[in-house]
Amino acid sequence: MRVVIREVLNVGGFFAGETVTLAAQPWPDGGPEQTVTIDDAALTNVIARHLLAPGMILELQFAGDRVEQATLLGAPDYAGLRTAWRQPPILPTPTPRVLSFRCPACKVWAAATGDPPVCAVCGAAAPHS
Ligand SMILES: [Zn+2]
């Protein structure tokens, strides 16, 4: 499922384990907030769990009620995305590649996937520059 972070409730340290606990809402439909705890090891492309921030959009895969994988898809602004996102390795390409962009459809800074690049959140094509 996809969620948007509403609040970061706790970043676990030594005693609480290496987890981050979030209040999150289903994206993009909204709905009741839920508390989600993510283990550090489940973060697939986040540099460090304490860099997660309100407004970021995550794709969550559950195994039972445990989060098995959490992938950062987008953030409210460029700086937030670039701070937290471990971007895929940049391969040499003949033309400049779009790595992230402000998606006009979902109005977040989205990680770009694919070629031609599309929004990781909603799949809309990146605007041509
Ligand atoms: Zn989008």
C-alpha cells in the first residue's frame, strides 16, 4: 500500500530497536491515520530512517502486520527528497536523465523511474524540460 507520512512519532534508538514509527495515511485517498513501525532494514532506498519527514510518500509491503519493505517514492519538496532518498546508481546515458521531478499530477517531488521517466508515485510522465 501507499501512504503519506503525517507525523514521525519516534525514531528508535538503542533501547527501542532500529525502527521508525510513523503516523501515516493511505495515499492518495486519505482515510484514517494509522501507526506504522518500520524496521531500519526494511527501508530499501532511504539513506537513514531519521530523514523521513511528514509529507513523504512511501510504498509499503507487509508480511502479516510487519512492514517487510518500505520504499520512498516522493517528498513535498526537492530538498527533502534529495536528503532522504538513496537514488539508484547513475548509468552513463547519451542524453541527460531525469532522476526526480515535481509531478504535476500528484504535486510532490517524485523519484523518477523508467525510460522515458515517469513519476514513481502515480506513473505520470515527467514534463519535458
Ligand atoms: Zn505523480
